[in-house]
Amino acid sequence: MDFRRLAYLILCTFGACSASKPNFVLLFADDLGFGDLGCYGHPSSLTPNLDRLAAAGLRFTDFYSTCPVCSPSRAALLTGRYQTRSGIYPGVFYPGSIGGLPLNETTIAEVLKTQGYATAIMGKWHLGYGAKGKFLPTKQGFDEYLGIPYSHDMGPCHNLTCFPPDIKCFGYCDPGVVTVPVVHNDNIKQQPANFLELEKAYSDFGTNFIINSVKNKQPFFLYYPSHHTHYPQYAGSGAAGRSLRGPFGDALLELDDTIGNLMSTLAQTGAINNTLVFFASDNGPELMRMSRGGSSGLLKCGKGTTYEGGMREPAIAYWHGIIKPGVTHELASTLDILPTMAGLAGATLPPVMLDGFDMTDILFKHGKSKREAMMYYPISPNKTYGLFAVRLGTYKAHFYTEGAIHSATTPDQDCPGSASLKAHDPPLIFDLEADPSERYPLPLKDRPDVQAVLEQIKNVKAQFEATMVFGESQVLKGSDPNLEPCCNPDCSPKPTCCHC
Ligand SMILES: *[C@@H]1O[C@H](CO)[C@@H](O)[C@H](O)[C@H]1NC(C)=O
Ligand SMILES: *[C@@H]1O[C@H](CO)[C@@H](O)[C@H](O)[C@H]1NC(C)=O
Ligand SMILES: *[C@@H]1O[C@H](CO)[C@@H](O)[C@H](O)[C@H]1NC(C)=O
Ligand SMILES: *[C@@H]1O[C@H](CO)[C@@H](O)[C@H](O)[C@H]1NC(C)=O
């Protein structure tokens, strides 16, 4: 690291950043598993841009999201707090959901706004829409938004055309609700979304945002939660048919192309040396979609479960000239992104109970993580059951296990929904370094060392749970079909008349 850069980072740490605060580009894939990228061992994925970031940046092997489904995982990413605190459980928001991420939660965008950042998001929000769009990103610190505010299968997608255009998408999603809208800031711009041109719209939006921010000499934060590679996969003409891996591979390639466009814009505008780019995924692969479901590689099960395949994710940090290339085995999480970016921007942390740790030692020194443990809540957490599993150092103990419909179709009988809730007393304990696939529980009998680890884990669990105040569930507030986004609000009959 050159001296000026180091001095600058030190100044930042003490809240005295100069005009050139670092920029942040946060890339977040959807249902992309630990084994889905070429740089994580997938043989037929085509992701030249992500592979380049991994080769020239820092690749994580032990990086976690906080939940094996979308909305809670996204809430934790943006707030640096477990989703139980903000009330984003059980499961996810729907188009007509009454609730959303509470407006008094502080997001990364709000933290950075205090430091004069320009902020934008493109893609999948999935933290609520609500009456008159009251939970949209523009209410949570983002200056601009372009995207579908929830999962793109939350609509009648049996007519969603993929390439070649005469082939209808696989499956049929959610009939009976409005077709998926594309929202620009607070307004519906298009309904139904034209998926074949959506990625180009994102790419243009993102590159223009970077160009304008640089022109205005404003530090910027671009958050790109992609719809890719969530089911049903789609790809425009630029990516369709180009990968070896079929529709899943094409969707992934389309995401990768956009990342390439953002990177070349950073280079062309001269922002590249002052920008931290961070890539991760919200949760594990949706194995029930079979060859279109993604891969957790050697990890056990996938989406919906608290096994490693549900929550351990690919992650890459890249900062030209600042982050040295390499691989880290340190424990880190989406929870750690808010404190890290806040520190680099010279912002104070929100005055709430945070669950994240500053990652700068890992990023800039290939040093040790401040994080010792990772907590695993199921999709439907509650106070009675509490945590399903805890990882402390390299050991993970499962107090409860449960399969999930999202992880169906695998030969492993612990993964599908038919594997019902099981309490483990004593807990199942694994050494994740020796046994990353969670196949061989360590014996406790005649093993005082393992017994000691288990006691430590139980203490960490009890201490953590003593701090956990469950926020009121925003998902259990339910749904109202009248709240489904409609570009023609007074039309009838709904939902079919919501077509513009
Ligand atoms: C937000 O408001 C709710 C309801 O008043 C409260 O229970 C919660 O603690 C607040 N959250 C934060 C982060 O301040
Ligand atoms: C889907 O296509 C069928 C037949 O082409 C049509 O009747 C139906 O209205 C379409 N649905 C939507 C939501 O566009
Ligand atoms: C970025 O840093 C490299 C050296 O690592 C330098 O060659 C290049 O000119 C810098 N780019 C800008 C836009 O400052
Ligand atoms: C708590 O969660 C468990 C596991 O998901 C569930 O079986 C149980 O019914 C829940 N209990 C309550 C009181 O909600």
C-alpha cells in the first residue's frame, strides 16, 4: 500500500477524510451457491469478470449471509443486524405485503448519506413495497432506484419469455398476483417487466450513475442486488446461448457482463483506484429447481436450510492497488459490510445494537477477523427455539436441523422438506475445516477436547441470545392484494388491468 493511501485510510479511520472518500460498489447475487462460480470450482460457468476480480482481489472461503432466504438476508446486509432484530421474518415479503424494512432501521445508504455520498440501487430490493411504495429504497437512503422491488417469480411468469424468444420459461411462478413491475424511484415505469431488456437497463443506469457521480465530484455507493441467478432464469440477446451451462449459466453470464461494464466504467472515469468493489450472494442455491437451481459445491444442502449450503456464500473484495490478491479463510459475513464501509467513509455507526465487525484488517492486511462466531437462524425463527446452529472458530454445532422445500431433489435425505424439525441434544458438532460437508459429527464420548468446544459454543450462544430482542415481525403483518404495485391504480379488473 502506498504511503498516501495509507495516510488517507488512517485519516478516514479518525473521521477526517478529505474530499476523496472511497466509492463503494456492492454486488449481490440471488440464490447463487458456493459452487456456482468458476473461481469456486464450477467447471462450466462462464464468469470472466468475476474471475478477474477474484484473481486480482481477495476471495473469501468462509463468508456467510445471515439467512437462507432473500428478505431477511438483505435486511441484515443493509443494516449490519441480524434480521430478527429488525423483524424481517418469517420468510420473505410478497407483492402485497403490508410490512417492510422498518423506516427507523439505518441502512448502509443512510450511513453514507451523512458523508455526502450519492447513492443508488438497481435490481431486486425485496424489503417491502407497502402502501404507496412507502418501503421503497428511496425511503431508506437511496437517491435513485431502478428495479423490480421483489423476486421476479412473484408474478405470473409462465408468459415470461426467455431466449430463444419462442421458449417459455421453466415452471409458472405465482399466478393470481400482478405481473412484475419495473420501478424507477417511486414510480412504476413498466408492467410487466421486459426481461429481455432489463439487464441492459440496469447496466446503463449503473454506468450513468458512476459517470455522473464522478462528474459531480461526489463519492458514491452503488448497490446492485441482481435478480440473477434466481429462478426463472432469463437472459437478453447479449448472453443467451453463450454459456456452456444452459439457462442458469446464461443468466450468470448476463450478471457478469454487467459487472464487466461497471468495472470498465470505473476505469474510464478514473474512479477505479478509489473504489472498493464487494461481491456476495444472498443465500444458497434453490436445489429444487434441479439443473436450474445452482450448486452449493461440496457444502451440504442449499436454500432454506441452516446447513452450510444454505448460508455460506462466494464473496470477493476488490480494490485496485489497495487490496492484495489472495484467498482468505477468515470468518466474515454480510453483517460486516456496513461497519467496514462506514469506517472507510469516516461515518459514525448507527446508535443501535450492531452484529457486524470492521473487516479492514482482513481486506488490507490479509489479517485476522474480529468475528469469532456466526449465528444460524432458520427461515422462521422464534424465541422458543432460538438459534438452530452456531459456528465458533472452525467448529459448528447444530442444536436443531430441518430440511426445506427449496432444497428438495438432492440425494441427501437431510435436505428436502420431508426432513422434519429435529432437536439435537447433545448437538451435532462438526469441524468445518476438516469436514466442510458436515458429514461426520465429532464424537463427544471420551473426547474432552470436543466437550470443551461444545461448552464454549453453548456459552457464546447463551450470551448472544441474551442480547437478542426480536423486533415485531413485519412479514406476519400479512398481505393486502390492494397493495400490489399497479401502474394503473384505479383500473379494474385487477390484477390483469395493471398493464402499461
Ligand atoms: C423502530 O421502531 C419500533 C416501534 O416503535 C421499535 O420497536 C424499534 O425498536 C425501533 N427500531 C430502531 C432500530 O430504533
Ligand atoms: C399468457 O399467455 C396466454 C396465452 O397466450 C394469455 O391468455 C394470458 O393472458 C397471458 N398471461 C399474462 C399474464 O400475460
Ligand atoms: C490507478 O493506479 C495505477 C497504478 O496502480 C495507475 O497506473 C493509474 O494511472 C491509476 N489510475 C487513475 C485513474 O488514477
Ligand atoms: C418455533 O419455531 C419452530 C421451528 O421453526 C416451530 O416448529 C415452532 O412451532 C415455533 N414455535 C412457536 C411458538 O412459534
